[in-house]
Amino acid sequence: MAPRTTNTRPAASSAATPGVKGLAIALGIVGLTLAVLAAPADANVLGPRAGHSPNADDIRTAYWVAIVVAALLILVINAALIAALVRFRARRGLTPKRLAAGPGAFMRPAVPLAAIAIGLFVFGVVITSDARDVQPTTSQGLNASNDLVAQAGGLTVPADAKPLEINVVGQRWLWRFDYPQTLNQPPYSTFSYSELVVPVHTTVILHVTSTDVDHRWFIPALGGQVEAVPGHETETWFRADSKGVYPGQSTAYSGTSYAVMRAWVRVVSPQQYQQFVKQKRREIAAAQDYVQKAVQQGAATGAATP
Amino acid sequence: MSPPTAVAPARPEIVTEELPRRRPAWVERATSTNHKSVGILYLGAALFFAAIAVVELVLLRVQLIVPENTAIQPQIFDRIMSTFGVTAVVLFAIPLAFGLIAYVVPLQIGSRGVAFPRLNLLSFWLYLVGAATIYGSLLYRPSEAGFAALPPLSENVFLNTRGVDTWVVGTALAVLGFVCFSVNLVVTLHNMRAPGMAWRRVPLFTWAAGISGYLMLVIGPVMLAALTMLFIDRHYGGVFFNAGEGGAPLLYEHLAWFFFTGVYMLVLVFAAGVISDVLPTFARKPLFSHRAAMISMLAIAVLGPLAWMQNMYTAPIGFSFETFAMVFALALTIPVGLLIFNWIATLWDGTLHTRAAPLFAIGAISALSVGLAVELAISVIAVGWQLDNTTAAQAATTSVFVGGMVLGGFSALHYWFPKLTGRTMGEGLGKASLGLTLLGLYVYVLMAFLAGVKAQPVDIYKFFGDAGLDGFNLAASIGAFVLAIGILLELGNAAYSYRNGVRAGHDPWRGATLEWFTLSPPPEHNFDAVPDVRSAEPLRDIRRAIQDRTASWRPPPPPEPVEPPASEPEPVEAASAEEAGGEGTAGGAPVA
């Protein structure tokens, strides 16, 4: 509809002139084409680094969809702004048209905006649920003996998941990992610091908490951030699809050395994992023995215990 | 008056012993309850803290130029970072909005003052004492508790320093001041609008101010409660946020995020008010839809704060609460999008006079669109898991804050500076500042965003070389420096123009709202006569009435044909356009 212009009260108009619409559409198409062409080449620059777990892949899908919608919105708005700025400057002999919105003028922009909002909402719910659905361990993974699944917060755990459950405890400024206990003999806990070792192709459920202040567990290749809050247990999961070391870093400010609160997840084969656990148990048992002996000796000789 | 005769009759006389003593100008300024004086105080303080915040930002970015930089010690970095957050949001953004509101809104509604002038002044001093309290801790040891002082970190167990206490008390004092300010603002708006100024006719900046006032009345006390609880935890054995004793650390997160999300919406609504007043004035055409802009702003203020849990997607709050937050965060798309549509439609077919004020406003729309579109993406829960608390989310927030408060605020400053001082701000300097600010902002935002997508966390005092983010960080730092130069340039522009700017007339922009009906700067009582308001553009009506009357005015028929007719039709001046200075000349002479 062409804007009617009068000198008295504003006339009704509900749409921009065709030229502008054409310009906006053309810019949109050009932008989209460029984005599609550039995406494979520049995905490394414009997006997160590759994911190695089903939930991380879901997050990447969500990122690309949402960021393309955002980029299109930015493009359309700024193109229209620049067009308006260039075309409608004050010039000699030009009088402004006092056009104002008639009834229904806002329906045209409101419908696509509502469609974007609703579309992103539906998409968000679906993709988020998908990322929360724990995938079962595959046949190549560690056939974890315990099929006992503890309460796992917001996660949906299938019956055949056979997950490896690991407690992750944040403390200033490192992470402690408690591995599941399989043998009923000392040492009664198997743990490691800073580096988590897990078998490949195996579903791992992490129970994240903190003993002091808030931290955030974040290994970008293996899923999203979860907050470690004292007094709460937050669950997340991953199933690494290839061996390797995946770095990450806490993303919640926790005081002086927060920037060095890093963590690594080393993904190894199931056999290597079992060896690692055995090795760890031997080391811990040896260390506990040593300490116990030292304490006993100290007590025997009357020296001050450390 | 008849000429004095030789013998004057005796009559009562008023005798004064002396003139009321004139107090020093600064005392006058500090204690005047006039809303214009309070507004200037707020503005001065806000712009001062803008400069401080810019310096702090530069220091933070200097540290992040190269990986594992050791230029600034970790603890010093944390103190600067903690102070920067509160400076930018509580000491700069809100006071800048409130300063302009305090000055302009009573003028826009054709009022001679405000409802509670002393409360208004008190609010400023509470804010300034709060700011002094926070910055007083520079003398010993500022807070290291981070941007929002989230417990448990801000509990006594982990940070047993008085810096955190000054942070808590100072922020609380400032927020208390803002609540006092809002009480006065809301009452003024309800009771003191000019006759005929129905709500549908109030200027959009005033509408935004009213929404900001109500918003602050809702969110301010929530933050006050959170800070009080934190203080009780720290000093009086409270366990509100102590998980070990049965408290809930997440409670503070909820309360603080409700406040900061509300402030975010306040920034948006304020910028929307400024842009909606500036663009029509310079495009010489009314806003595309006054009513739609009003509804959009209201919708932002209602929906926005309800999305506070958008910041807590990673916390153990459950899928249903996260979805609840996502609903409101995504719903904001519609009012924000309609506002932007409204502005572009206002520019369309207009005749834009490309002065600094509308250009700043257009820059603000652009920066807001960038920041808000990225926020839209982050509102999807799964994307939030990836980007929350990374520099990507920080870049989006920066774009919105700089777009809304710096560019929007500078647009307002350019627009109303002639009203405040009778002088215009430097146009060339303003445009140069706009260019630098936008350029720096976009370089910074893009680079910080890309680094954040690759999981660079916020608030870190150093990043590691093996993260592969050296180039992004270097470019982001350069962008931040250019941004800083742009902002400082404009602050210098304002400081210089305050006394040395080019003199402007009383109505340099041909504005359509009532503040341009009076002198620049306005007299103590604002208006001699308050006109009846008949539309959303009262001054346009007045101009047209004057035009009609002058056009139809004919000189009265000459009584004598010998007399020459009146040469020029005299323009009928608006009643208030006379200097209110008639009494100062004769009445003041003391009688000894």
C-alpha cells in the first residue's frame, strides 16, 4: 500500500514501499548466500570447536540455527536502517510525509517476529530435550558392571544406559573426580585431580557439586556448562566418540586463581581405563600405607605427627 | 505610576535589614531541591563515573592483550573487574537515565516542579554516598567478589575483607537512592501533568521514564533485600546463602539476576524513550505509531524481568524453570522488533536532518539490534549452555549497554544539552565520537563473541596461549581502546560545551514536546503559563495556532486615512517566552 500523504492529520499506511521491501529481500538473500558459502570455510572461526559427544553435537546444531536467525535479524534491521539513513535525508524542497500507522499496520512485522519467537521456542525445547536424553553405551564401550543408576537430576536415563557414574567436585581451584568403586577392599575411594580419565564410547554421567564456592564444569567438546553449587548436585553426561584429550575451564568466577582452574578429560580405550583405575588404586593404597606407617612411626618415637 | 508629588502620604513600608545572603554557588547547587539542579547533579556524577568505567575497561583489556600477561596481578585485576561492573551499571547507567529524567520529564509534562523535591535531592545524595563508599575502599582493599558479588564467594569465609562490605553497603545505598527517586518520579507523573495531557499524550521519553520508575520500584527493593541478607550473613551470623547450614546460595542468584535483568530492561526502555523522541524531531514527522511504541515499552518492562532465569540455565533449577525463562526471553522478540520497526518506519519518507543527536540514536538502534539478536540466540537453552558466562554472552550484553546507555545516552545529551545549558554540544566532535564508538564497539563485540564461542570465560585475569585465542583477544582489546577513545571524546565534548558551546536558541530543534516551550535553560519555575495539551505534539499545535493567528491577522483599519498602516504583522509570542526577570530591578533595593 502506498503511503497517502496529507498536510493535516497522519494518513494510514501499513507497509513500506515496494522498493524497500525489494532491497531488504535482496540483501537478505545476498547475506544468506554469503553465509551458506562461507559457513564451511569459516565454521572454524565462526562456530564452536567440534563436539565429540551426542549432546555436544546437539548444542552445536542449536548454536548454528540460533545464530543464523540472529545474523539474519541483524542484517535486515541494519540494512533497513542504512537504507532509511541514505534515502530519506533532509534536502531542499523536500517535505516530510506525515504518515502514521493505521490499524493493523503492526500485524505485518508482528507475524514474522512471533513466528521467529515461537519457532525458536519449539526448536529450543526439542533440541534441549534431545541434549538431555542420555544415550546408552555402545557395544565398543566399557561394559560397566553396575546397572544401578542413581537419581540423575534433569537427565532422562534409559534402562540400558550402563553408564559410568563419576562424582565431580569443584574446589578452589581444581577439580576432583571420584570414580565408581567396584571392589570392596581398600582403598575405598579412587580419585584423581584435574584430569578425568574415561573410556571411549561409554556413557558417563557426572554428578557435579562444589565444596566451597560456585564453579562451572565446562568441557566444550563434551557438552554444555553445568554449575557446581555447594549443597546441590547437578547432573550432566557425555559419551565421547573418539580418544583424545579434551580441555576445559571453569566459567564461574571463584576468586584469585579462577583463570587457572582448568580441567582435562582424557578419553582412552576401555582396557586402558581399567588399567588406569587399577594403577590409581595401587598408587592411592601405597600413599595411604606410607602415611599410615609414618604416623605410626611418629607415634612410636614420640615425634610430633605432621 | 504618577510622578511623585512634594508631600507623599504616609504609607506602610516593608523594611528589610539586609538582602538574603547569597550562598556559594556549590552550596546552592548541592542543596537546591529544584529538579533541574538535581538532574544536573545526577548527570555530572554519571558522566564522571562513565570516564572512570572507561579507564577501568581499558585496564582490564590491557591485561588481556597477550596470553598469560603479567602486567596486572590477579588480585588487582579482580578488584578492578569487581569495581568496573558496579561502576558501569549502578554508578553510570542508571544515574545517567535518572539524571535526564529528573531534568527533562517535569518539563515535558508541563509541570513547575516535582511532587517530592527533597526526596528527589535525597536520592541523589544517597547514590553519591553509595558511590563514595564503594570507591572509598580503594584506599585499602576493594571488593574481589566479582560483578554481582555472588555468594558463597562473597561470604565472610571466602572473602573476609572490608572491601566486600563497602561494595554491599555502597550498592545498597545507591539502589535505595534510586528507589526514592522512583517514588518521586511516579507520584509526579501521576499528579502533575499539564491539563489535557492524558497518558496517551505523554511524550514517549516521559512514558519510558514512568515505566523505568515503576520498574525500579519493583526490582530495587529485591536487590536491597538480597544485599541486606548478604550483610546479615557476613556480620550477624546469618545463613541465608550458606549451603552448609541449610541456606541457599541459589537464592541470591535469583534475586540479583532479577535486579540486573530489570536494569537491563530499564536501559532498553530508557533508550527506546530517547530514540522515540529524537527521531521524529529530526525526521520532521511524528512517530509512526505513538501508541504501539507505548505498548512495546510496557511489554518489554513486564516480560523482561520475568526472564531473569535466562542467566541461570546452567544452575540446578530444573527444566521447567529454564523453559519458563526461555518463554519470556524469546517473547521479548516481538515488542523489541516492533519498536525497531516503528523507528525505521518513522525515518521512512521523512526528511532526516543529520545532526549528531539522530545519528547517535540510529547508532544506538544498530548496536541494540546486534546485542539483542545475539541475546535471542543465547535464550535458547542449549545455546545458553554453550555461551553463558563466556565472552560471547558478555559481548552481547556490552552491545546492549553501550548501545542503550552510551549511544542512547549521548543522543539524549546532544538533544537536550541546549535545554540544559542554552548551548549546543560540538557537532563535529560528536559525530567523530559516534564513529569511533561504533567502530570500536563492533570490533570488540565481534572479536569477544568469537573468542567466547570458543569457550573463553568471562572475568579471567589471563588466558592461555594453547587456547588459540590470541588474535581474537588482541583485536578485542584494540576495539575496546577505540571504544574508550570515542566515549572519552564525547565526555570531553560535553565538559567543554557546558561553558563554551555555541549558543543555541530556546528551541533549536523545533521539538514537538513541552520542554521546548520554555526558555533554555528554563527559569526556576519552568513555565509562566502552562498550555492546555490537545495532542501528543503540543508544541506543534501551539506553533500552528500561532501561524494561523498571524496569517489571519490583519492590521486594524486605520482610523485616519492620513496615518500610514502598520508595517509588519507582529508574531504572537507564547506566553512563557518572556524572561522571568521583571522583579529583580526595583524590588531588591534595601531600605536602610
